[in-house]
Amino acid sequence: MNTYTVNDMNDLEFRKLLAQEELILEVTETICEVLEKEKISRKELADRLGKTKGFVSQLLNGGRNLTLRTVADILHVLGYRAYLTPFKEGKQRQESNDKARTPYTPPKSPVVTMESFEFTFADGYSAKAAIVN
């Protein structure tokens, strides 16, 4: 069992809270950057989410709990996806390498091949047909 002094506990609690706030700040700043890039107002985002502008403002100002589901909903209505890149504490964060991560690609539709041909009946009537695989 680990033993900690009061100062250690305060330091551990502080570091935990700091890690939480840093992640929340990064997520909200990213959402705000996307809104600015796409020229979408908080009111328009609220309309797309079916929420009030006040709700969106509280989320983006840190006054309301921002869940992963809410982040996914926001990014979805904006036409975006996100991924998380953790890094070891104490190490310098590396910028994401887009080539190292394979982006999400929706499944492709099945490939359809078509073979067409023409045939003639005994009475001289001709027709065209196709076989689709």
C-alpha cells in the first residue's frame, strides 16, 4: 500500500484536476475552432443539436459537464469526427501524424459489374439484356 502525506495528496489531487481542466479546455477550444472555420454560430449549432443557445454557451464556456456523447453529437452535426492521441506525462507532446493514423472511411458500396449482350429470337425479333453481378 502506498502512503502519502497531506502535501502529496494535495499535489496528486491538484495534478488530477489540472489534467481534467486541460482536456476540457482542449476539447472546447477545438470545437470553437471548428465553429469559426465553418462560420457556424453558437445559435446555429444549438439549432442543429436541438438545444438552446444557452446550453451550447454553457458547454463551451465550461459551465456544464461536457460528456463524450455530447462532444460526438456536436462534431457529428458539424460533419466532423475526432480521435484521441494520449501521450505519456512528462514527455513532450508530438503533433499528430495524419499518415500514421488511418482515417475512418465508411464502407464502400458493393461493386456491381454488368455484362450486356444482344440476342435474336427465331422469329427475327432481337433484344438486349444484361446480367448484373
